[in-house]
Amino acid sequence: MALKLKTRVNEILGSKYPLVMGTMGYQSTPEFVAAAANAGIFACLSSVMSRTTQALRERIRETKSLTDKPFGININLFPMISPLPHEEYIDASLEEGVTVFETSGRSPENLAPRIKKGNAVFMHKCARLRDAKTAERVGADIVEIVGFECGGHPSRENITSLVLIPQVVDAVKVPVIAGGGIADARGIVAAFALGAEGVLMGTRFLATKECPIPPSFKNKLLECQSTDSIFVMRTLSDPMRALRNKLTMTVQEMEDKGATQDEIIHMLAGEKSLKAMEAGDVENTLLACGQIIGLVHDIPTVKELVERIIGETTAVYQRLGKTFK
Ligand SMILES: Cc1cc2nc3c(=O)[nH]c(=O)nc-3n(C[C@H](O)[C@H](O)[C@H](O)COP(=O)(O)O)c2cc1C
């Protein structure tokens, strides 16, 4: 008998399961997001993929043509060399019928009233306890929290998910989606045991058939151990957990030797990295990647992965039932 997995999270988001595929800046395409939505989980298109409002509108329309299930828009507030017009993006998305926004990267305080005025669901993803409290204070309907293990940008406080999740659950009344270091049913049940009502996974979904990264990357990911998730940009304001390769090792070395911010940014420039990615060049691309990569051993479709995880959740729950009699 499959577990129902009903929490406030899937009630609010409208997805079958309270599971979220983490937004991935240059990977969260309409096809990939629709694959997640059709598999019964929630996902967001990423704003950074669209350099104009019109491009964003087109991506929303394309996603709608691929799924009738709900999906959201991630508004990326990380500092960028050419910042995006967030307000315009929110207004255009609302006009296109988007009903869920996820903010991440910086305080969403300035944007919160706009999202709430549009009667949309507002979730904020953060990596520190105090940011989770701020998100609730400024009106978030859901708080997403990621620990030190996560792919992308953990906080500089270095607090692991196991320590962070229950503290956030205790600190806010709104439902919490937990992530950072989760890739299978054991991690999901653990996050629920800590009080989360939803689970967020990013790195695990990199190794799926629909993820739009070249096969050379997926094959490389299968060879990785957890130690292949390393930090770059430790000397800038937003350290990033990424795949160990020639580029990230060189940048680490440069940072150790006191390279300037400009030198580091030049090495990691988005355009250069995207070109390398397109060429399948695993060694010269900056690809976010969490420690849980050590537990990723195959490349299923998104649907196969979700069904397997949901099935295994039941088995883990039953095993625990025998232990905690
Ligand atoms: C390749 C990749 C790209 C990501 N890009 C973004 C992004 O653009 N915006 C964002 O908020 N989070 C981004 N993340 C973080 C994920 O949404 C999610 O929070 C994280 O992967 C969860 O931790 P996990 O990797 O341990 O599952 C990215 C993660 C990965 C692996």
C-alpha cells in the first residue's frame, strides 16, 4: 500500500506529492519543469534563463503546452552582473496565469507585497535560520530551507541540514520544505521526521534523462563521490557548491592565493561556462552539485525516479514501524 504523503505543502502547491525539484538556473527549462510536474512533483522555471520579459512569457506558455499541472517561477535574487527586472517578471508571470513564486538568493521583502497582491503563493528558499524567520515575517506561505550539503549556494554559516531543519520547523508556523543532501526515500522520511512537510531535491535530478545537460556530464556525475562536491567563491559573498573539475580546482587554488573578485568572476563567467557546457566540456564548466552526488548511481526518467522514491518511502516507513513498535 502506497503512502498518501499529504501535507500542507501539496495542498498549497497543488502537486500530487509534497516534493519539489530544486530550481536549476540553466537547467530548469520548460521540458524539464513539465517532466517534474507531470510526474506529480512541483518545479519552477528559473528567471535567469530568460533575459527578457517576453522570453519568460514564451517559456511559461511553452511549459503550459507541456503540462496541465501546476508549476512556479523562481525569481533569482542573487547578485548578477546584469540584474533582471524582477518586478516586471512577476507582473508578466501573473498575467500569464502563474500562481506560485519562489524567491531565492536575497531577502524577498521588497517583492513580497507584489506577489501577495497578485494572490499568488509565495515561497522563499533560504539557507539560514534567521532568513527563514524573515521570510515568514514578510509573508511567505512556505519556507524552503537548505543545509550546508546542498548543491548551489549554502549559507556561510556551514550548518548541516540535520541541524538546521528542526530549528526552522520550530521557528516558523508556515510549512517547511527541507533540502540539502536528500536523494532518496530515506532522506525524505528523515526530513519528515525532523518536521518538514515537503522535500526539495536538486542534485539528484541532474542525473535524469530529461535534465538538459550533455551525456558527458551525466556520466561524470555517476562516477562522483561526495568529496567531488567542492566550494568555489568562498572569498566572495555567495560561496557555491559545485562539481570538482579543472575549472573549480583552479579557482579554489586562485582563491587560496588571494585572487581578486574580478579575477574569480572572470574565471567563472556564465557565458564561458555555458559554452563549455554546450560543448560537453565537463572540465571547464561551473556546475552546481551537492554532496549527495555520492548517492546517485543511475539516470532514470524523472517519472521513474519519482515513482521509485515514492515506492521506497513506503518501505522505509514500514521498516521504521517495525523498529519503533
Ligand atoms: C545545477 C544546479 C543549479 C542550481 N541553480 C539554482 C538557481 O538558479 N536558483 C536557486 O535558487 N537554486 C539553485 N540550485 C539549488 C537547488 O534549487 C536546490 O536548492 C539544491 O540543489 C538542494 O540541494 P541538493 O542539491 O543537495 O539536493 C541549483 C542546484 C543545482 C544542482
